[in-house]
Amino acid sequence: MPTSLIVFFFTGVLFSVLAIPLIRRKVKMNSWYGIRIPQTMESESIWYEVNAIMGRYLFTFGILISVVALYYIRFPLEEEYKMVYILLGILIIGTILFVKLSFSTANRLSNKN
């Protein structure tokens, strides 16, 4: 079993665990943890709403990464590099979508206020 699959599994678990306080709106406005873009720093209501929405996305994304990694741990492909490329592709596409959705959600909420 490749070590990289274990790393991907725990990366997904870490994403999911980090998302829980965001979903529950427990993270106050700060400069270290959460979606910290100009729109979210404008007001606490935008901060909590954007972070709750994106926390749900991050939680789901983390579960997806972990499940795919577990699948490949259980049913490995003959070429190990293909499994890593697939997981890396999911990670890159998910990150790009996360950033895009963060900005669009923040802009939508900022324009609403």
C-alpha cells in the first residue's frame, strides 16, 4: 500500500475535521482560520455565512478524498502513479472550485447587504 494513499486519506480527514467548527459557526473573525477575503472581513454576518457554506463544501470534499483514497487502498490499481494522479486531480479541481465558490458566495452576500 503506497504511503501517498494514506497521506491523501488523512488529508481528507483533516479537511473534514477543520470544517466542523466553520459549519457550526464557532470560528470568530480572525486572520488565521476561515475564509479570509475582503468581503468576509466586512461584517460578521457575511463572515459566518460564507464560512458555514464553505465549511459544508470542505467537509464534503474531505469525505470524498478520504473515500477515494480508501477505495484505492482496498482495490489498488497496478500502476500506483495512476491512483496518485487521480487523487491529485480531485484535490486540484476541488481546490479551484473551493476558491471560486468562496469568492462568488462572498460577493453574492456582500451585494445583498
